[in-house]
Amino acid sequence: MSKSIIGGKGFTLVELVIAFFILMSIGAAFLIALRAGTQESTFLKEQFSAALLSRKVVEDVFAEVEINPWAADGIDFSKARMVDGESHFFSNLEDTKPPFFTIDTGEGNITSDCQPIYSLIEDFQISLKTDLSDPQIRTAKIALDWKSKNSKGRHETEFHYHNTTQQKEIDFPFTIEAGDLEKYICGFLYATQSQPIENILNNPTIGGHKNTIESLGQAGFMTSRFFSSDIYTDTVQEIELLEQEKQGLMSAVSLPGKELDACLKKLVEKRYNLAKISFQVFVFITPYLETIMQNNNQASLGIHFTNPVLLKVLLQNVTRLGDFFTLALWQTIVDLQTYFTPGFSKQISIKKLADNSLRIISLGRLLSFNSIYSKMGKDGKADYLKILNQVETSFKGRFAAMERLVAQEKDFQQNVSAAMAKNPSLANVYEYLKPGGKFSVILKFIKDNYPL
Amino acid sequence: MQKNQRQIEIVDYKITNTKKAFSLVEMLAVFGIMSLIGVSVFMVLSQSGSTQSSLTDKLALQMEARRAADVFTTYVSQCSEIVRPSLGETTDYLVARTFTNQILLFRTDEDKKHSTDKFKVKKLIMYKHDHADPWAAKNHHEIMGWVDEIKFTSVSPSSVILNITQKNQDGKFQFVTSAGLLNAGELE
């Protein structure tokens, strides 16, 4: 009896349960707090990593589009892993082994040896979707998805960039004063002063349709205007001097990099400017020349059809314009190729070499399909391929975006129509320059009908 | 009636029994139990405290990394040219030139504030050199501490890849990102 009563002195079951419950509650509260803290830490770490990785893709897209306006068209991808070189945005990130100063294929990827980042982003998947519906502003969305401990992790980024491939009007470089054209037509084509054109054409010994004669006047006036303009005469003289300076610098025992760079910069600028203006003039007179081609008969051209001396001089100036444009383009490329000369390329910044490579690609592209260049006995495609190989060699393993641009240009050479479909701006120029294009047809007409 | 008498008897007994003191065995048993509970509670509290502290440190490290990444990209965005690393090269320092021809040097130095004899970390510092003064304290900026390893790689003339591993007593945190240079077209 007394033994059982002593035993009853301990904690009752209710007391034990309450005490256990209190302890469990305290423990659970600590565990929940710890778990929440751990989750928050993991969440922040993953979100922060995702934000930085997204930033890398944004910078890469900007860098790619800056040198390659077509790049945005083909960069969409869905749920690519970022490790083990599965995404080019996260491949070749470092120069880890000899030969140094080049990152070889497969080098510098995020592999399992790269800890702790590999474990952190191993399950991350990245998607990129570009919206090309707006012709001016492109929109790109990056989404990173990963398996989080409690739920799915996701980070989204949206950014915009300008589209430089949209079709642009080709500018005209000169302004024409009222009366200038009529003065030219009367003076050059009919050797008379300021007589209304109608009166001249009404003369039965002269004849001709006003529209055709005005087209002839436009073509002749604009061509002679270009060749007699200050910008042409002054620039040609400056180019001659700069060319002499360049030859002097190039013949030095050790290339004076700074001086040669300054000289080439001016030469390229001046030659390119002349090439651009001559092209713009040719484009401007093209519809007038097409009118002449369509009306190449006695009734429309009058005395100039039966006695085409002045017509030949005028149209040969057009041929000269086409030749001048093509030569200026080619010489600009030759000047830019100087930057790749061994001993000189090392003396200039890589940024300048990259900028000049982009220029040379842009101009070489025009040369590759320029029918006038082919008529000169040159192979534009072959020359452009040499340029591309030169650029590829200079940047191999160092500038992946440039390598991709070169590879794309080589593909475009195999399928020019696909290239033009992607770039309306270039397609506009292509219509004039391509074999059988507007310039080609006009120059053939001149050669066949009005040779000197 | 008999039942009532029995109840009274028990009450009496209980009253008598409450006057008894705790035996040594009981005291030891209670003390032992209390000690076990106390130690357990202390360990849980201590563990949770250190875990909480560790979490706080990890978060602080990430916050530091986030701030430093922003500062770094802001500095780089003012530059027109990466001098070193060369294109295709990886280095543990970065030399860049701004449009105003100032030179920015990013390099690591010992992070004495957070290092101990057994635990060494570095700090990323940036020095802006404008050619006017060989060294000026105002041009010297600390960007981030707790750096274990840092690598800069140039894979484009207009951007640089930054690969940073930070560490504290509780572990490491690594991130990779890119910083783009300001695109000013033909301006040089």
C-alpha cells in the first residue's frame, strides 16, 4: 500500500505530456526559424546567381548584335544547361591551359571541377526568346529555371536592342538649285544659253521627248556635278598625298605604328566617303538611266540618237562613276587590310583591329557580289573569302562572336538569297550591285549601245 | 460510513507523508534529468544560434558580392578599352582605359580585416590613375572583401568575364558574370 503511494509522487502523465509538448513547441519553433533562414539563404543565393548569369547573357547578346546584326535571328533556345559547355554563353569562359592567349574548343567550361559554382547551377536551365516583330526595337527575354528545395526557382529578364538590318533609304549627297538642271541641259546638250527646253525640242532638226531629255540631263548633270565637286577634287588630291605618306611609312625598317594608323585612318575615311557618295549618285541617276534605256530611239532622244557624241560622253561618265565607286571600295579594303600586317597589328589595340575587321567585312561583302568588280577581271567572292579567313585567323580562340560572324558570312556566300532575306538594308544595295542587277544592266546597255 | 472512514484514513496518511524530505536518490535522479534536459536545450539553442550566425554570414557574403558586382560593372562601363587581359587571356587582374584616358587597375590584396593566421582571404581593389599623380588615396577604392580567387577573361573587345569565388568561415560562394564596356561607336 505505501509503495504504490510513494510511486504516485512522480509526474503525472498529464504533466509529462504538457512538459513534452512545451519542449517540442520550443524545439519546433527553433527548427522552423532555422529552416526558414536556410531557405531564405538558398533562395537569395540562387536568385543572385541567376541574376548575374542573366546579366552575362545580356552582355553577350549586346556584344554579339553589336558586331553581327543578324545574330539575334538565330539565338533563341530553350532550357539549355549552363554547365559542361552545353550553352555557348557559358562555354570557353577562361584560358586555363597552354597555348595561352587563346581559348581552345572545350576549354574554360563550367565542369564538375569548378566548385562551388558547378553544384549551384548544375540544375539551372536557361531559355532565350527574341521577339522580332518590331522592325526597329528587338525584345529579348531570358528565363532561368532550376529545381529549388521547396518549389521551382525562376528568374526572368527582359531587354531591348536596336535592329540595324531594317531597310534604309539611300541618301542623296547633293542639293540641286532650281534652274540648274535646265541650264545644264541647254548648255551641255544643246550649246545654248537659258532657252526653255520645250523651244529647243520643238525644233524639228533637234527633236526629242522632254521626259527622256530631262532624264538624260539628270544623269549627266549629277555625274558631272560629282566629278567636278570640291569634295571629289579635294579628296582625290588629299588621297594622293596620304597614299605617298603611307608608302613612305610602310617602307620604314620598323613600322611606325602610331603614324601609320593615323595615316590609314584618314585614307580609309576619305576613300570610303568617296565610294559612298559615288554609289549614292549612281543610285540617284539609276531611274533616269532606266528611262533612257526604255526610250532609246530617235523620237525620244532626237538629235542625240542620230549623233550620239555628247550622249556617249555623258554615258561614259556613268561608266566611270561605277568604276570609281568599285575602285574606291576596293582601295578602302586594301587600306584596312594593312592593319593585319605582321608587326603592325601588334602595335594597335585589339578593339581597333576588331572595329577594322568589321569594316572590312562590311565592305568585302559588297565586293563579293559587285558585278562591276567582276567585270574588272576580279573574283569578288574569292577575295572576300580571303578577307574572312584573315579575320578568322586573327581572332581564332580569342573572340568567339567574331568567329561566329565569319562562319555566318561563309554560309551566306553559299546562300546569298537567304542572307538578303535576313537583311533588307543589304538587300536594297544588292539589287543595284548584284550580277544582272540595276547597275549591271545599265552598264551593259552603255557598253552595247554607246561605246567610245 | 465505513467508506468515509477509509477516506479519512488515507487523507491522514497523505498529510503525514508530505512531511517527508526528498531522498538523495530522488535528488540525484531529478538533478540528472534536469541536467540532461538543460544540456539538450543548451545544445539546441547553441546550435541554432551558430546556424543563424552562419546564415547571416552567408547572406552578408552574398550581399557583398551583389554590391561588388554592381560596383565593378559600373566602373567597367566607363571604360573604352580593356588593356589586360588581352583578348583570349585570363588574368587575376584587370587593366582598363576610360574615354578620358584614365587607367583603371583592378587587383587583389590581402584582406587583413577578415583574415586570421589560419584563414586567409583577399580583397578586390581598384586604383584609378589619371597620369597626373603617381598615387593618390582618393583614387584608391576597395570593391569587395572575402575574396578567395578572382579571374578576369577577355573574350570580346567590348566586355570582360568576371569569375569570383568568395569565402568565409562557413563556406564558399562563386559567381560568373560579364561586364560590358561603354559603346561609343567611332569615338576614341
